[in-house]
Amino acid sequence: MIVVMKPGVTQAQIDHMVAQVESLGMKAHVIVGTERTVIAAVGSKRDGTKESLESGPGVAEVVPISAPYKVASREVKPETTVVTAGQLRIGSAQIAVIAGPCSVENEQQILSTARGVKAAGATGLRGGAFKPRTSPYSFQGLKEEGLKMLAAARDETGLAVVTEVVSPEDVDMVAKYADILQIGARNMQNYRLLEAVGGSDRAVLLKRGASATIDELLLAAEYVLDRGNPHVALCERGIRTFENHTRFTLPLATVPYLHQKTHLPVVIDPSHGTGHAYLVADMCAAAIAAGADGLMVEVHPDPPHALSDGAQSLNFDQFAAMMARCVKVAAAVDRRL
Ligand code: PEP
Ligand code: MN
């Protein structure tokens, strides 16, 4: 249920209602919006709960949340959440561009990529140090050494670092180096991992599982939010269908659909979404036109020799050309890069 507080409500009234929600056996999430403060009361409710909350001090109304996800729902918070990490903003008029290699391979590779993507206008640097590979024989990532290289690249360029964490035990270590913790498609329903990043003070980029429905994605986000971490961005990275011309099928209707259902910002990953470098720029342009709040794009100094995902990675010139094109599309929809 949403306990909508009256304008000008006092902190004491909010505290009182939080205690009342908790005394009724529910969890209280206070969401302070620009126009109103609401308390999302989640958990099983007893008979008479609505009436009892309605009579509380400072309460304007109590309304049920109809969606299965609660704190993520747009009903609870009408304005879009802006996820912030350093100079990176996801959910504002400026579209976030997170670019970099699939995997961190060595210091030179990540530093030159950071410089290259920054020069072309990226605000975030991606790079996997813990790689969840389909085959155990594929490159698994440089682990903590790779994280140190990412942090060094951030120190030089100021780009916010986005990198994947694959197990709950590693969350504190990855959070030491990363600005945004990426949860990969394969781990979208790893609930212990979601709870662990929910307890972190780092922002989270949650990728959609290749076979997950949008409700499942939102319920996965709910795990993170419910643990008290409100800094969550969602990422559509393509789903598995019968189509095999692209690596996955990238459904861009996800963007406006999610914008209707949730206040969490939406990022599109056209690299994994298509699997082909030659499709990436077109899908970036389309994603911006559809209202995406951010792009996550794989960029490599020498894609043919990348240790992972070379076929879908742009080189620096291709990335710069993609950015120049996207600047124009963004302007057409009142956004900027
Ligand atoms: C990645 O971003 O490199 C990655 C592994 O993506 P996904 O989890 O979407 O497959
Ligand atoms: Mn990849």
C-alpha cells in the first residue's frame, strides 16, 4: 500500500507512520519526491490495515499498489529516479553513455579505451574483470587486477567505472573499485547476489536475463530496492527468441513500457542485444528515439583481437561516428549526450 502524506508533512509525522506500518508487520520505504512524500508499506497486510493507516497524522490517503513490484513501481514515485555515480547521470536530460571493452585485458587496453571513449563524449567506462562466460574454457577475466586497472583509468579520465560482480562474497571488493555494480543477465535471478548489492552503497545496473519477462526484471530490481539501495538502473540487453540473425533480439518497446511501469531509469545495450558491431549505431539511435536514459556499448582498440565479444565491439572511429549521430537524434527528442 502507498501511504501518501499531505504537503508540508513533518518528519515526526513521517517517523510516526513508519513505526505504525512496522507495528502492523510490514516494511516501510520512505520515498521523498519533489511533490509529495509517500511511504510504501510492503508485506502481507491484515484486515483493517488501510483504515488504521488512513487515520494517522499527516496522512492524505492510503492506496493499494496494484503492480507485483512495489518500491520499483511508478505508482509509488511518479518522477524518474536519477542514478548518479561521479559525473555519470542515468535518468536525467543527459543520456548516459557507458562504453568500454567487454573484458579488461591489460592496462594499456583499458587506459587507451578510456581515453578514446572519453574524447568521443562517453561519461562511463565499462569493462568486465569477473566474466560470467558460457564456456569454462573461455577467458574468465583478470579479477582484482582488472579492477585495479579500471580504477586507474577512472583516476586519469574521471569516467565512472561500471563493472560486473558475479558472487555475493565479491560485492565489497568490487565496490572498492567500481562506481556502479553491474549484475549480468545470467545473474538477474541470483537472489542472494541481488540482496548483497542491495546492502551496498554503490549504484546498481541490473541487466535483464535473456529469458526473463519484464515483471521478473522488475521483481529482481525489487530485491535490491527492498534491501535499502535505491540507486538502481535497468538494462535491456536483448532476449532469446527463435530469430538467429542477431545474437539476441533487442526489444526497444521495453524502454517506453518500463517508463510507464517504473521510475527506475532504462539503459540499452545494443552490443549484446545484436551481437554485430555493424548494427550497434543504428540501435543506439533508435534507443535514444525511444527514450532510453543511457547506452552501454562495447568498444575495443582492436576488436578483431579482443579476448571476448570482438564481433560486437566498435573501434574508436566507429564509436566516435556513433556518438556524432546520436547527438543529433538526442537533440531531436530534447535530450543531450
Ligand atoms: C557484459 O556486459 O559483458 C555481459 C556479460 O553482458 P550480459 O550479462 O548482458 O550478457
Ligand atoms: Mn560482452
